Amino acid sequence: MIIKRFTAQTAPKAMKLVKDALGLDAVIFSQKTLDKGSANERVEIMAAIDHDTITSPPLPNPEPGATTGGAGYGYQTVRKQATQKKPVKTRPKPKKRQAQAPESQKVRQNFSRLLQEREASLRPKTVPPKQLKTKATIWRDEIIDQVQALPVAQSSGNDPIIIALVGPTGVGKTTTAAKLAAWYHIQEGKKVALLTMDCYRIGATDQLRTYARIMHLPCEVAIRKKDLEQAIARHWDTDVIIIDTTGKSPYDTDHIDELAEWFAEIASLQPLLVVSATTKKEDLRQIVQVYDALEPHSLILTKLDETRTYASLCQQVAASNLPVGYLTMGQRVPEDFIVPDKPLLDTFFKKGWSALEQHIN
């Protein structure tokens, strides 16, 4: 038996080398990738063939009077006589293919059997479609069952409900603050005051003031920690105080520490973490993890109209162990705002966007 090693840039090229060198009867013993991931990455194939299966191409019959030699090496040499006339060339008849030796056949059969057993062990077990659907449905329902609904808690005594909307930039905190204020003011008949700490984003303060002016609500800007405390004290006679905070990167831990310092002296403050339904899975996990330092009361899910895939959102909400306080979608104030209960959340995460459309005015 002859065993040889072949290397090439790709598996097809390496197999071509095997075919060219050993023929179609070659047996492949192994195939692996060398220097994987580097510029010198290549495929190595170990192949073998039995001596009995090697045949040399046929040669023309010797001319009359020619001498032959090298018979022990499986070839013939033909020497022309000096006085011999040039013979007429004839096409040689191809030799019959020699039958494979029994040992070679056994090697091929054993190797083929080993390959089939390995492929069968690596092949994923097939599950009937009905059974697969049932398992997926059970797994989905188990995750949805973990998602709970919990609106903002009512304050004790005559103290106002103080809500601070926190979260990264671009999730819609300012618009959500206006929707929340409109819901408390119009639907609940509460006396509401709006405060904003977002002095970094151009137009954020004017946007919230415009909403407040339309709803005839007071609105103040707090640039420093002391300003926030004084503004809360001035509006202590209201029912609800809503604070719009500055949005920053969830990887900016200094911003989280600053918010924690500002909120430390405010009694009964309830932070609500605002997250967008369009946020990628890994980023959403990071947001929940970082803002956990502020001990948020619940989640507000925004921009639900900008996607139709909610599986990843549901998984992250369930993993956060935070209840869902409110759902928002679109730019309309106050129409695009829902206070969900547990049955609505279950229906939403099972059926998707169609479950919310009927709840939007």
C-alpha cells in the first residue's frame, strides 16, 4: 500500500491532487485544516492506494526486431533498428482494468463504514415538526410567563409621585415624558409638573417645554443638583413630578454615578428605565446591567412600531427581572401610549404588533 500526504489551499484542490496522483481508487484516511485562521491556512489530506490497483498507461506494441527491457518495473522500452523502415502507427488497445485485491476492497469498505458512522453521530437528531413546534411553544410561553406588568407605585400620604426617566441616548425619553405627563394629566386628572435635566441635546428642552405649554403644565430646567432639589420643592404640591434625564452611552459609568448622586437626596423617587425595542440583544443586556445601579422600578418599552420582531426583547425583559410599566410607539401624544396588564403583555409577545393595534386610540 502507498500512503501519501497532499496539501492545498482548499479541500477541492487537495482532492484533485489525490485524484491526479492516485486515481479514483484512492482511499482518504484523514482530512484536516492546517494553520487555521492564518494567511498560511491550507487543507491536508492523507490518502492511500493498494499496489495492485496502480496501472501504467499502455504503450504501443514493439516493432519487429525491437528489444525490450525493464519488465520487472512494469514498463517496456522499444529500440528501433537502424535498418528498420518506419512502421505504420496504430492506436493501442487499452488494457483491461485489473480487479482490486481483496485486501484493498476491505480497506475501502471499512473506511466507508467508519465515515458513515461518524457522519451519523454528528448529524443532529431529527425531531418531528409537530413535536419541534410544541417544544418551541413551551419554551416561549415559559419566558413570557416571567414578564410581569407593574405601573408606577402610588405615593404615601400627600407626597407627589416622583418619576425619573433614565436610559441611553436615542430611546425616546423626552417624548415618553410628554406621553406620561399627558396620561396622568388627561386620563387620571392629576396635577403634573415636568422637569428636565437634558441640557446637552440641542432642542430637547424646547421640545419638552412645547409639550408642557400645549397641556398647560409647568416645566423647569435643572442644570445642577441643587437646581433639581429646589424645583422639586417648588412643585411639591403637585400629584406627579416627571423628570427627563440626559441620555448617554450605556458604557459611560460616570454618567450612572452622577445620576445616582443627584437622586440620592430625593425621597420616594422612582427611576423608570426606558429601552427601545430596536436595540440589539447584547446592547440591551448591557443597558439593563449598567442601569441596575439606579435600582429602576420598572421598564418602559419604546419604539414598538419600528420593529416586528420581539423575541429578543422578551428574553431580555424576562432576564432583567424588572416588570414592564408602560408601552409606547409612534410620536403622537398622548395616543401612542399604553398602560399594559399581564394578559396584554402575554398576547403582545405571542402575537406581536397586531395585539397592540387595537389598543391604540
